[in-house]
Amino acid sequence: MAIVATSNTNKPATGRGSKRRMRLWLTFMILFMGWAAYTFIGQMKQQSETALRYETIEQQRNEAVARKQELNKQIERLNDPEYIEQLATKEQGMVKEGEKVIQVIE
């Protein structure tokens, strides 16, 4: 007499256990995808804040570079004797010997 062993591996999984596993798997996936979406949205917000901060700093840097260039030009002009004479005449009212100051009064 031969004993024949039957295996349940060929039968489709339709029992309560497989439904419970499927529900558990679905719950896990929903929680994981929710966490992933929450993290993604948080990172997008952080990225936009960082981009705004970068633009502000870049603008400040550009203003500082422009100011530095202005000051360098002013330093170059202050080394010119003619420019110093013009400043002395305009701002201090100084004149060279032999020149006269003419003021127009309305």
C-alpha cells in the first residue's frame, strides 16, 4: 500500500490567513507611503525656504560687490590731484591764489 502525500502548495490562497496578511501588508504600505509623502512635502518646504535664503544672500553679496567697486573707483579718483582740487573748490569753497569766487545771488 502506497501512501500518497498531498500538498496544499498548489491550492490558491483564499483562507483567512492570507486575507489577514494582505490586510497587514496593505496597512503597512499605506503607512509607509503616508510617511514618504509627509517627508517629501517637508523637504520641498525646506528646499523652498533654503532657495529664498540663498537668493537673499546672493542679492546682499551683489550689493556688497557693487559697493566695493564704487569705493575702489573713489580711491582711484582721490589719488588724482585734479579731482582733489575740484572737491576742495566745491565742498570747501577753496580757490587757488589769484582766482576769485563768484557767487550768484537771486
